[in-house]
Amino acid sequence: MTADPVIGTLVRTAAATAPRIASDARARLLEGAHHDPHSLLGCHPDPAGTVLRCLRPGAVAVAALTDGVAWELPHTGDGLFAGRIPGSSVPSYRLRVTYPETVVEQEDPYRFLPALGELDLHLIQEGRHEELWTALGARIMEHQGVSGTRFTVWAPRARGVRLVGDFGHWDGTATPMRSLGHSGVWELFVPGIGEGELYKFEILGPDGSRRQHADPMARRTEKPPATASVVDASHYAWRDEEWLARRTERPGHEAPFSVYEIHLPSWRPGLTYRQLADQLPAY
């Protein structure tokens, strides 16, 4: 046992007795083809203590910080770190990851429960969800008391989905997503990710092909020809309270309304959409 002068905690080595991951499950995890990486990674109680596992390719050391102790996790190969610590309850912890040129302290995405509700999944599965933009895509939120971004994508035929972005140097090995039942939705809550981060979904298809896809529900995208999606949140302040209140005074199907239709290329030939946007409202 030693003291870490940087973080002011005791340093202990977790027991190298964490149950081995079955070879086929390990291979699927590393390939990005595991439907439930949370069942292997993160923190899991067992009869002899609590098993901690994380996947950090390129790291030279990983420690779990909990209750004033830094538990160093033995490296089991392929970027997988795992160990067993005392106690049968799942502790609140952070990871300290040491790379050759830097040390980072971060939350573990695999200690969190799903951040998408059962009702959303039910409606998506039935094709009756009327506000998909609230359930799919990248949504900044606070989950289990931690700020981050929930990433969700509907990919029912995928063998596996990984999240890639500038936050992970566009390598999704450490950020596989989980499949939420039979809904076709894949989900991952990543703490510490906020506005402006670039991302895509790396999808392993049923034919074994692996492709990076922009988010079809993205709230913002890079300027072409770049194609990444951008984590974003609306800060627009709506001022339509009076109109909304007045709208309820008369059923919409009984009120008169006007429909406008225009064929832009024949109305103002040769103009761009931005030029037309200046002229059309005043017409």
C-alpha cells in the first residue's frame, strides 16, 4: 500500500482474480460485435467482492478511484483492465487512466443504467413514437447525477454499434454501445461530453462490413464537405405563449387558414436558397 501524492489517496492493487471473460464474448467485445458490453465492462458484484473492468486501448495503467483509495486494475491484454475489490455493493467511482503522454480522470460510461425509458422503446418498436427527436440522436442531459450526453441510434439489423468521435480520436474500440432489447435501439451515455463534440456511429452490418454513419437525428452537422454530426442543444427562447393560449379558443378544423405554394426555380430563376430567403417573406 502506498500514498499517491497527486491525488492524495491510498494506492492498492485490485486482486487479479476477476473472472475471465469467455473467449467468444471477449472477441465480440473487442470486435465491436457485442450486444451488451455493459454486462462485461463496468462494476459487477460477485460472491467474492466486486469486479471492475474497463477497456482502454493504448493505456499503460488504469486505477478505479473510490472511497479515498486508488485501486490499480491489472492489465489482462488487448486494452482490457480488470480486478476485484472488497465489498459486495457497487461503489461510486471514477477512472484514472494513464497513457504514455498524459493522465486523465474520467467517469466510466459502463457504470450507468440505460438513459432511455421503457415507454420510448415501446413506442419506437411499434413505430408510433411522435417525438423521435427527443429519444434518438445526441441529447445533453444529467443522468444519475452526472452531466454528459446520451447517444442513441436505431439500427435493428446491426451486429454491433460503436460510438466514434474526436473525444476518442475516432477510435470506437473503447465505446461500444448496448442494444436495448428488441427495440432496435443502441444506447450509450458518455459523461463529460457536451456541446460542440463531433461524433458518428460505427455500425457493424449483418454482412460483416463496418461503416461510419452520421446521425440521422443530429441536431447539428459539420459544414460540408465534412460529414460528422455535432452534439448540440437549442437555447432558443420561444415567445409564442400568447398564440398558444389563443389557439385553444377555437378548434383548428373550424378556423380559416391559408395555404401557400410556390415553385421557386420558376419564380426567381437562378437565385440560391439564401437569396430567395431574403425575397420570399417580403413578397
